[in-house]
Amino acid sequence: RGEDAIKWLDEMGYYRMTVDEHPLGVGVRRKANHYFSGRGGGREIDLRRFASEGMRLYGMLDAIDGHTLTFRPDLAANLDAADKVYLRIRAMIDDHIGKAGIAAPAAEPYVAPWRVENEPRSLDLAAEGVASVVWSTGFRADFSLVDLPVFNGAGTPCHHRGVTAVPGLYILGLGWLWTWGSGRFSGIAEDAAYVVDDFARRRSADLSRQPRQRVA
């Protein structure tokens, strides 16, 4: 609709939505974010388009046995789920533009450029001449250096707006620390200010409880 999707979502206030306001609550911290590319002025990344151009897509990797990789039969379901989220975001933006009376160019309806016909279940790396594998599966935070009782059973730190139950231990920069914008530049300043204010308040309280020394 003539603008970057991030701009629309920011204008709509979505990056200011808090964890408490989200239907999933703190569970949203386990959700992945949509992906974009800044190439060519900015555009969505469509795996179906890549497939139509020759990229071979597979379901989730299930097992590795020697040179043979096996995959789950969930490729079509995963692509459909991604499209559903994409179309929901587009509909939200369209609704915002309509209600606000914004003059924006019309958007062409999304037509999937490729559909799954037969899901591949295995891949023989040797037979296909695959000599290198680049694992591009994202990352997970590693808190193994923090030996303190602040984690839940899944290894995720428990906190409220970056403030943990351990005095002096704070967290910043995580996705959905407090808002959708927390993991982005648009929200980290607010998070940092909250953490610093809490630290200053606790520090001031600690100092006020310390006995005053008399100077002769």
C-alpha cells in the first residue's frame, strides 16, 4: 500500500502492544516474527516464489542417517500457516487505511505462485552432489553463564519488563521483553529507561537503609 509494512504497523500502534495486552501473554515470547528484506526498496520474502524459480523446499528436518536426510510431511501446512499470518497482517493494514481515510495505492490480491504437489520426504546428499550444508535455522539465546535461580523449566529467564527476582539482575534486548518493539530499536529505549529507573529506586532504598557515619 505504498509504505513499508513496518511503518504501517508502527503507525497502528502494534509495536507498543505489551505482553499483558497480547492474547498469548508471555507465551508470545516463543513466537517467531515475520521476515522482510530491504533489497530492491523493501519487499516480502515469499518462499513460494523462490520455489517457482527453482528452489527446492522441504518440510522440517526429521532425521539424518549417513548421507540421507528425512523430512516431515509438513511443508504444505507450514507454507499455508505462513500465508495465513501474512494475509492477516495485510488485512489489518487495509483496515487501518480504510478507517483512517488514508490515500494509499491499492494492493494486488495475493496469488500463491507455487503450490505443493508431492512433498519430498528424503534427500540423498551424495546422489544429489551436495558437498556443503549451511545451517540457517536461526538462533536461541544462551543463558548458561547465568547461574542464578531466575529461569523457568524451558531455560527462559522469568522477569517483568526486564526486572528479575534477583536484586541487581536485569535483562534488555529480548523480543517481547515488554512490547512487540522491545526486540527492535523502536522499543529498547523505553525498556532501558524502565530498568534504569528500577535500579536507581532500589539503589536509593538500599542507601537509605545504611547507617550514616558521623564525621567529627
